[in-house]
Amino acid sequence: MFQTDLTPFMTSLGSRGVPSDIFVDSKENVWIYVMGEGCYRYNKNSKPACFSFQEHKLPLVGISDIAECKDGILFVYDTGLLVCVDRDRLTVRWIKEKVKNDNQDGKQIDFSLFVDREECIWIYSISGVWVYDLEKGKWQEDVTERWRNRSDFVHSITQDAKGRIWMGKDYSGIDILTKADGRVISVSSEKNTDRSLSHNTVYTLYTDRDGIVWVGTYKKGISYYGESIFKFEIDYTGDVTSIEPEGKDKAWLGTNDNGVMLWNYTTRQIEKHFTLGEEPVVALLRASDGKLWIGTFNGGLYCIEGTAVRSFKAGDGSKLLSDKIWALQEDRKGNIWIGFLDAGIQCLNPSDHSFQTIDLEKAGLNDNHIVSLCFTNENDLVIGTASQGVAVFDVESRKIKAVLQEKDSVGITHNEINQVFKDSRGLVWIATRGGLNIYNVKSGKVKSLSDVMPDNGGIIAGVAEDNNGDMWVTSARQLIHLNVTKADTGEYQFVPHVYNDKDGLQNCDFNLRSIRELNNGAILLGGLYGINVFSPENVRYNKLLPKVLFTGLSLFNKEIQVGERVDGRVLLPESLNRIGKLTLDYKQNIFLLLSDKID
């Protein structure tokens, strides 16, 4: 029950005034500051007491803020005077006048206090920031110099779960200070993303018990930050349809309508851009000789070497079979294998740009619609088709060695293939429109992963492997992380973790085969809006169990109210969350507890 008239309560404390500030310490003492009198200590389990400012020869007015440290209760005046009071004896422990001396113009300023976990006392106002290290007994002058006399002053301070200090500023967002090395990261509002700070004027910061940092802004409500909320970054680079690593930390991005771009992982910037016409880029290959080969749908084949761009078109004398290229792969000899969506396969010798056409029907495959290619450890070419499953092609004999189809006893889950991918174990992963499969080349066995994939797999867009040998699989608006282990029996085991847009992924279907690991271990996912970027070792999981709140009791489909009599007795004398135990008769056996989780 709320009490609006505080006169009786204040009289019981021995005060004739009204509270100007209230602080509750870690021992549940309530400190009530009354101007002209002092500060009253109230605890329901003990007798009230008063710390008299006049008795201790302190200014009677001007308290700006109250906090606590290991030495006791802290008071900061609007002059900058800092006083520490023993919470039990109600005596002055010590007084610090540095902030007061640094502000000798005599102006009265609202100072605020924050004490971090290392017992550093932060004092801040429009005139700057001061830090007193209680453990070392000295002021941190470097912090004072960095934030002294700035027009963009600090409104609020908090400390996150990692020990970093967050400072909310007047018009340029937040400064995040790592105390160990003095490094500062600035966070501000960005126009083209919904993941940035909502507004750059930050009035309030608060870290909750779960480590979430809450940010109260001036005009755009509340923002909040937690390391496990968004596991995947987004770079809005446009509709990315194919990805190819370049160097240690760069990647070529093929797009649906904007050519090819060289993207820098470290700077998140586009360093080069080739337009190439209006056709979608659907395949990229960085060959061993340094050339970048680009397959387009309806635009033919391109080769970029340095700044020079060469194109190959069907019917222009290059002997290219079709302009509808869908897959590119390089063999051990440096030859480029080209899969066409309507014309089978060709092998290109890059030294003289000669093309050799493969007669797939003669080789034993009755499908010229090629969507994906990869080489096995034995240098066989695995061919993914649009409607006839997967074929294994011997590049030396030019013969089909095996065909995997849905109807076979060792069959795959669907004949429409989206990608074939060889991992470090030599296994070939087969992404189809009806699930994910693994093909063991040596044993000739196919394993379906429908039992471990969400929704039995569904449409699988692409597959990639990280440095730990785990697999990352894109499907319809989802990313599946498959932790791969090998049992004593020799069988592989898979544990899935599923992510979606709630984890920071693009809220769209991922593009086919548009997933790659960069040479630095990061993984890129291409979608309609750009690329999701992440390092697998940095993906953090929220291990906090949600707190459950009971909201009601239903008995025989009738909701029971607090205090209501049922069969002669009250089942709920208080709310469900307060009673601790609920007792029902044996006949009252159809009931429902209503609940919700507290995020």
C-alpha cells in the first residue's frame, strides 16, 4: 500500500522535514537525506538513527547523491566534496576534497556517484569525471584528464559483466572503458541498422542481475545490450548470392544485381567493385594461379586478374556452351570445371582458354542441369543435379562411377540438389530440397540427417565447415550448427543448435550455396539484405534459465480466484507465487497451472 503523507513516518524518525534523497544499501538500510538536518538510517529490524551534519561540522545542504563502498556510505555535495560515513557508528571515516578543489569557481553542480566492483568511486557531472581508487588510496588522473571539461558530459555510469565501465553521454552515445588497458569503444546511433543505440542522448544506464545493460535515452525509449542476444552480425551489402575467400581476412561477394565486391572483414568496408553487367553472379572461384573466375546466370563467364576483366560468352567464338553458369570448381591440375544449368559440364584450360565439353549422357548421367560441383579426396568430381540426384564422375576415365538418387536403397532424401560439399573428413555433404545427407565416398553409404535436423531438414540452402570440424547449415530462415563427434563404433554423431532472426540472422531465406568459411576462421552467410558474419568460437549461449511466474489456477476449466471458496474451502488464500504449497482433494484431479516466463 502506498502512503502519500510522510509526516507520521518522518516524525517517528525524529525529523521535521521531508526527504530530499533516498538510498538503500546492501544491508537493506534505508538512508533518508533531509536538508538542514542530516541523513536518517532506517531499518525495520532496528531502531532509527540520525547522522547529524551540524554535529560533524558538514554543510547542512547540498547533497547531490548517495552511494556505498566497503568503507561505508558516501555523500557527494554539489561543491564536489566527498564524505564517507561509517554505516554502523554514524561517524565520518574520511573526506576527499579533490573534486571540490578542481572546481574552484564556486558553482553548485549536481554530482553523481557510482562505485564499481573494484571499489573505484566514480564522481561525474557536467564538469567531468573523477575516479578515486579506494584500494590503492589514490585518484586516477588519466581518467580525469580524458573526460575533463568536455561539452559532451557524462549523465550516467554502470559496469557490465566483464568489468567494463559504460558512460552515457549527453549527445554522442556511450563510451565503454576497459579498465585494464584504458581502451575506449564508442557506441552511437546508426541510421541503417536496427541494432544500434536508439538515440545518442543517454540519461540512464543500469546493469541487471543477468548482465543485461539497459540504456535509457532522451527521445527514443530504452535500448538494451547482452552478449548472447545477437550472436551474428549483419553487414548490409545487398543481395549476396556467392562468397569466395581472399587472403587472410577478405572475401569476394557475388551479388544478384550489383556485380562483384571485395569485402574486408576487419574494416567491414568494400575495397573493390566490378559491375560486370546486370546478370546475377551465382558462382565464384579463386583459382590457384590468382585469377578470380565468376559465373553468372545468363551473363556467361568472367575472369578478373588484377584490374583486367575478361568475359566469355556463348556463341562469341570462346566455345562456351551456355551463359547459364551455376557452378565452378578447380582440379589439382588447375583446370576449371564449369557446371551449366542447362548444358552439362565443360572443362576449361586456363592457360590457353580452351574448353572441353563432357558428354554426360555417354558417361552415364541423364541430366544436363548442373547446380553444384565438388572434388573428393580421390579427385573424383561430385556432381549435383537439378532433378536426378548426385553423380560421382571420374575425371580421368570420363565415366560416372556412382549415381545417388532418392529411389535407391542407399538413396538420398531428394533428387533436387542445392549443394554438394566435401569436408575435412572426406565426407560429401548433400544439401537437397528435402533434407541433408552425408555420402561416405569410401564405403559408398549415404546417411540422412532428417532425424537431427529441425523440420526433418526441409530445404537445405548451403553447407560450410569451421576450423573445429563442425558444420554450419543454412535452411529456410535458419542456421543450424551441427557439432560432429565420432563414437567408438566409428559412427558419426551430430548435435544440432538452431538459430534464427531472434539470434541476429537476416529475416529472409538464405541464398543457395552462399555460405563460406574465410581463411581467418570467420563464416559468412549471404542473404537478401547482405551478409551475416560470425566467428564460431565467439558464438555465446545464454545459459540462464528463465524465471517462471505462476499467473493462475484453473480447476475443471474454471479459473480460481484468490480467496474464492471451492467445495467448502479456500484453495488460494494468496497468489500462487506466495502460498508455497497447493493442496487439492483427490477428486479435484483436472487442473491447470497458468504460468509465464520473466525475461
